[in-house]
Amino acid sequence: MKRKVFRAVAILAGIVGVALVIVRADDPVTPTPFPLTAIQRPVGDGFQPITRIQAVPGLDNRRVALGEKLFHDARLSGDLTIACANCHGLQQGGVDGQKVSTGVQGRQGGINAPTVFNSAYSIAQFWDGRADSLEAQAAGPIHNPLEMASNWAQVLGRLGQDADMVAAFRATYRDGLTAANIADAIASFERSLVTLNSPFDRYLNGDRQALNAAEIEGYRRFRELGCSSCHQGMLVGGNMFQKLAICILRLETPDFLVQTT
């Protein structure tokens, strides 16, 4: 009985996982010239599809392009080996697929990397929500001794020796190359990483053929078991704080299993 419950939840996890594969009009690693945003309307049981409806206000394509370069630039790390993309692979769902991420000199942190896709729509950044914006989040890994183990002075010194990088910042920002502008450029690029047209989003928009029978059953069980109490909205989560393991405790409770299976 317990196996059936976990299988149903696993099926839905597969559906949501599909949504983390970026679908763009052009090369998925290249920022689209038409920034994306998400529709803000409730659908069904509180789930919302991500839909292209208008340009993200204030998202400058030049900053997006500059942020993409910085996202892949290992000069942001102390030993010149780690870039943002190492832990947030754009071809791997925005993560590295590891139990914990590996930083400079093979140092390992204590937690895995969250996806960078659709991160602009989370209520806060990092798993514990300690950063209130993508700009604030960008500084975290650079200074973390287990991740990039660097600092703004070191990063600015390195980038300041790159004439093309300096020129790009001068062309994009009035005050040129600064720590704040580096964080802003990276955040601008991350805001452009919005997934579109996943099977689950198509299903929410009315395409009843977008999911197969097993996936639809997984979605039903996901709601029936109460998973959608915390996991809903555009991101199927990321819009509230909850104590960890509450759902596991519920699924492990025999009485709960009997009542819902």
C-alpha cells in the first residue's frame, strides 16, 4: 500500500521535472530577445501554468547577455575553477544532480543546488530563504568558502583587467564595473530563465492529452494526499515556508495510508 502511494507521488515528480527543462524559442543557453514572465491567475487547485504574456518589466537584454557571460565565468571563484553554471547546469534542469554541490578545491557543501530556472518567482532565494532577491543571492556563492571562496575585491580586480568586460559594463551601466552591477547582471540573466510549454503546463491550460494516464493519476493522488497544500502555484512550490518532513511523516502514518488508498 505504501509503495503505491510513493509510486503515485513519484509519477507526479516526473511531471514537474519536465517543467524544469527549459523551452525557448532560440538556443536554450542564449537569452531570448523577448524576456518572459508568468501569468498571475489561479488555475484548478491553486496550480498555475507558466505562460508568455508580456516582457518582464525593466529586464534589459544587454544586462541579460552580460549576466550570461558572468554566469559561466570561473573568474568569480577563488581558484578560477568554479562558475555558477557548474552547480546550475542549464542542460540539466538548472542543477548539478548531486546530493551536495562541489566547490573550489573539491570542497563539498552540506546541501544540494536548487534549480535556477523560474527562480525569479520564488518568494525568497536559497533553501532557507535567507536572500530576498536574486541580486542578494548572487553574492552568496562568491563569498562562501565551500563554494567559490572569493570576494568582490578579487572578482573586480580580475574582471577589471579584461578590456572587453570593462567596455561591456560601461556600455550597459552608467557607473560601469561594480559589485552591485555584477550581481544585477547575473540576476537579470537568471530572470530570463523561464520554462515554457511543459506537458504539465499544457495540461493546466486545457490540453487533456498532454499527460498520460499514469501521470494524470499521479496528479490526482498528489492532490488527494494533500501534497498540494504546500506544493502549488507556478512553481509547484517555492511560495511558502514549511517544516521539512511533514509530508513524509504523513505518508509514513498507517492510518493516513488506509484512509487515502
